[in-house]
Amino acid sequence: MTKSNPFEIAQKQLDDCAKILNLDPGVHEFLRHPRREFHVSIPVRMDDGSIKIFQGYRVQYNDALGPCKGGIRYHSDETIDTVRALAAWMTWKTSLLGLPLGGGKGGVICNPKELSTGEQERLCRGYVDMVWQNIGPERDVPAPDVYTTPQMMAWMMDEYSKLTGSNNFGCITGKPLCVGGSCGRSDATARGGMYALREAARELGIDLSRATIAIQGYGNAGSYAHSLAKELFGSKVVAVSDSKGGAFNPAGIEPAEASSVKAETCTVASIHDAKRISNEELLELNVDILIVAALENVITKENAGNIKARIILELANGPTTPEADEILFNNKVHVIPDFLANAGGVTVSYFEMVQNIMRYCWSFEEVYQRLDERMTMAYQGVLAASRQYNINMRQAAYTVAVARVVDAMKTRGWV
């Protein structure tokens, strides 16, 4: 297996689950591959009058439980295998949370930072022009992801509505509030992770008001995790990092300070009265909780044995390799796996779909309460499976999620 290939990692994780569940070989092979995927070429007229062709993807991994759900990424290094892996993980994520949805993902090879606002809009509308017949509330509902924004989702929703001849706010989630967005969407991923962390801390007897936390990655999820850890629990965040490095202060780092310094200098590594550290050093700090909210494959067999945290909360997708999982489990490190830990985002996206379809408008308090219920139920289900099979939390999450998808496939007569 090539460590850098996320789809091979996703397949390896499924293979381990298939052994635990004793899946029929045919069913197992079915689940190792997407049901369908689309490769599209998107012509965009640039501001200088030239035409540039962008390559895009949409992968619909499995829709046994309902319409596919998953974000659209704009990234210069996007690959079809990354999109396949993320679509697979979305399948298990929606299943694990008990949502009536399948899993999908999309991507366009581009650097949106190099595009003007007009070029971004034309690319968004062009992408929808290429895939609109295969998406929609009953088929596949996209959402924002890496380098895509609520405004981009509004353009995509508008284009889909024009093509279908009706206002169809439910075809896309993650939209601005004024065009059918949901309260609580901006911090949903981090907030859902905090609810799962609360349950894990109770299980391990950790007092979160006295706990120390290190956060690798300071984008949307990482920065919200910082502020919510303090707001909800009174925890002390002693280290933060981003792609340019990190900062460590045993006395604690305030969320407002970290956000301010990052806005001014483009990195949290410049925080005053803090020691500059590397991302690698942050992972191995002597803290109670490690939150990984950056890239894939940052915890490997090379560094897993050096991790001292009692709990790892995976807000990033795929941050831990299968080899590292085994080491962490043997060292009694409690890992809250990615597709449980970061499921708050897709859960509130589902709430947005429901509100759009039913013309509801839920308050922040209603969204937070419903999210808490879903995350708590999912965590406790995974914990029970972990104990039942004596397996790590990721394997347990897979067994719960995959079993539900298989049951739906069998009931529908697919296998």
C-alpha cells in the first residue's frame, strides 16, 4: 500500500472491517469501489478573454441509505483518488450518524486564489452545468469543502435552479443564511467534535476544565475548536500550529490572540510570549488532548509511539495511518476517529436540507441541541462496538457504519 494514496488507506480500513464483520466476499468487493463517478472538463472564459479548461470530478460512492452527500473541493493538487477516499469516508460518516444519506465528494483542479471573483463564479456555474443532471435533493447534494465558500454554494444553487426551472435551495448546502443556509453551520464541524470529546473525557475520567490541549491546524475547524474548548469546557490550549509552524505556551494561549496574530502575520507561529515549535513537535507534546485539524497522514508508525496525549480528536480527514492506529491502540491512546469526530459538518448540512425541504428555520439553540443528540448517540454506539469486539475506535466506527450500509443494500436487493 502506498501511504500517500488516501483511497488505498480507505480501502485498507474497509478490508479490516470486512474481516471483523465476516462480510461476504462479493459484498466486500462491492463496497471497495464507488458506485459511479464523473470526470468533467469545464470551459471557463477568463477575464482576459481566453478560454481555460478545468478538470473536475464528482464521485457518488454509495447511496443505499439515501441521496449522496459531500463537499466540493477546489485545489491545485486534487486527484481522483483523494475524491474517491473522501466519498467513501462520507458514506461511513452519514451512516454512523444515522442520517438517511449516502456518501459523495467532488473536486476541481484549480487554485481559486489565482482566480478573480468573476472567474470563480463562472467556474462554479460551469461545474454545475456539467453535473446537474446527476445531482439534486433526491440524488446527490454537494456542499463547501477545501477552498470553496458559502458564496460559491449560492452561485451553484442558483445555476441548478435556473437549469431545473424552479427555486431549489435544497440542492446544495452550506449556503449563506439569506438563501436557505442554516444557523450553526460555520462552527458545526468543531462543535460536533467537542460534543464527542466531552463523551470521551467522561469515559476516561478526564476533567476538561483542567485539561491541556494542543491543536495542529488552525483553519476553520482548528480555530473554532480552540474557542469552543475554552467556551464550553474551560480547557487550556497550550499549543497551536498551522502550515508555517506552531507556538507553545504552557500558561495557555487565548483564542483571540491566536486569531489576531494569524490575521496579522498569516501564521500562529508568531504568537507573543510563546515558544516556536514545529508541527512534528506539537504532536508529541505532553498534553491531555491532541486535536489534529490539518492534513492527512500526520500520525504515522514513525511518530505514533511518541504521542503522549490520552485522547486524539481527529477533526481532519485521514490524519492517522492504519499502522499508527495499531500502535496508539496498544498504547491505550483513545482516538476519536475522523468520520465520527468531524461529522458535525455533514450533520448540520443534513439539518439544512431538512429546513429547505420543509421550509423550517431553526434557531442556533435548536441546531446545537439536535447536533449534540446525534453526536452523543454516535459516540456511544462506537464505544459499545469497540468494547464488544475489543477493537480500536476507528474499527468500531467502521463496523457500525458499514453494517448499516450492508443491511440497506441487502434489504434493497442489491446484493
